[in-house]
Amino acid sequence: RAVPKEEQYSVDLIEENSVYGDTKHEVNVYVKVFTNSPFLVCMDLVRSREEVIDPRYFWIGPDGRNLEGRTYVNLTKTGKLMVMGFKESMSGAYTCTLSHKIIETTTQEEREMFETHKFMVYAYREADHAYQVFVRFATTECELAANDHFFEELKKILNTIVSDLTCHIIEPSYKCHSIKTPTQGLLQELFVSFQVTPFAPGWEEVCHQVPYDCEDATNMRVQKARDRIGEFFSKQTYALKHEFQTVPAIHYVDNSFSVTRIDSCRPGFGKNDITHKNCASCCVVCDPGTYSPNNEVTCQICTWPQVRKYGARSC
């Protein structure tokens, strides 16, 4: 994802897998971990379409050293830089100085010009997804002993539905409430909630079969799990209408199924829609002076900001 602060060049960026510099602004670039960055071009779009005499390019990496000859970079003769196999530690400022000559047409006098372009390049990951599910069941009374038994059976069924996807149900709970309705008087209902996550035991082994990063695979699996659970509850409606002579004591409340996506980030990454508004849904590497020790979505500020690296998991 390449996002200059001035967005008028966005079409060109997409077409060429290139991000052009801007002498007035830093250009923010977001690179998915383990992939190659787009080409960072050591000139702005206007300059790239003009004749440039004796151009020379000098690239400096986040560690303040010359990038020429580094094994993880591809530097072209025309001053384009690609960073390969991007890791958290490669995040930071990439600066290029372009020197070129201007020759006066009448006097043939030569002048050397310099311009600097700065790119802030950040590693990012896709957020890990889980789904929070809410669903309701009618019951004859809140004190019914069968409510607990029903809830235990429901958990087993749901886990069975998703277990082959290495997904499982976590934080299941229910409460019974009395509800006064305009047409049916007083009803008792079980309010059931649970989360579906793709991190059932064995998920890491499944990940090892996937090259590079695993978020895409885990997110695809948990989405399938969510769809299966949605289908299971919609079948309850059909069964109640067509398959039962008498309605069971505990039964699904039609259209009560609702689902919300919950995002989390891996340690060392977090979301920040102010700092990284052009990659607001991404888990972006934590800046120096911040850290994320767990799977929450925010990078916390270090009380002693001696952390100088990107992607810190502790202070």
C-alpha cells in the first residue's frame, strides 16, 4: 500500500507498482510483512517525465547507512529502490538524494542541483478476525434445569460444526431474561453469546503449511466457521416451521442471530487510524517508544521511551 500525503498521483502508483517521492512531504508506504515493497522512486512524478541530465542517486536506510550493495535491496540504475522480504525491523525512514545537472542552452554552463525525497516505510499485517455471536432461545421458565443441559449441548454442537476448520468457540455464556411483549405477554428467553476464533489447538501446525504469513488463511477459516454457524441457526427456523408437530420447550427465536467482527493484532503491531489513516484497518508495526505485548489492537506508550526499534513487544 503506497500512500503519499498528496493523493493526486494515486493512479500512477497503482499502474506501475512505484511510489514517487515528494520534496515537500514525507511519503508514507505500507508493506505487508514478508512481501517486497513497491519501487520507491527517487524523484517526483513531474521530474520522472522530464529529461534529467547526469542523474545520481544516493539511498540511505533507517539505520543511517548507504543501501548500495545490501542483499535485501534491489537498486536499479534509474534510482528505484525495492526492499525485499520486508520485516518489522526494516521499517523507518528511507531517504534518497538525487543530484542532476542543469545546462544553460545559451552558455552551456553547468549547474549541479540536489533534491531529497523521504519515504516512511512501515511493515503491516492484516488484522486477525474473530466473530462475536449473539442468539436467543425461548424457554418455558428461567429456573428450568434443562436450560443448563441445553446450553452444554449447544456448545458441543457448535464446536463440532467448526472443529475441522481448526476453529473453536470461546467465552460462551447465557443469561435468562423475562421479556414483556406487546402481543404475547410475558416470555422467558435465554440470551446466548460466544466468540468463534481460528485459534483452536493445532492452528499453528496448519499455519506451517502456508508460505509466509498466516492471517489470510486463519481469516478465511474463521469466516467459513461464521458462515456455517449462521447456516445452522437459519436451519433452526426452517425446522421449527416444517419439522416439529409441537414446538420444543427450548427453541430458537427467529431472526435473533447477530454477528460482529472483532479484530486483533499480533504482538508488536497495532491499529492507529490517526497516525496511519491511510492504512486504518491494518495492524501497523509499533513505532519506536511504543510496544504491544499481546493480541490487542493498540500500541502502548513506554513509560521509559528507550525503545528505539519498530515492532517492540516489551519496553
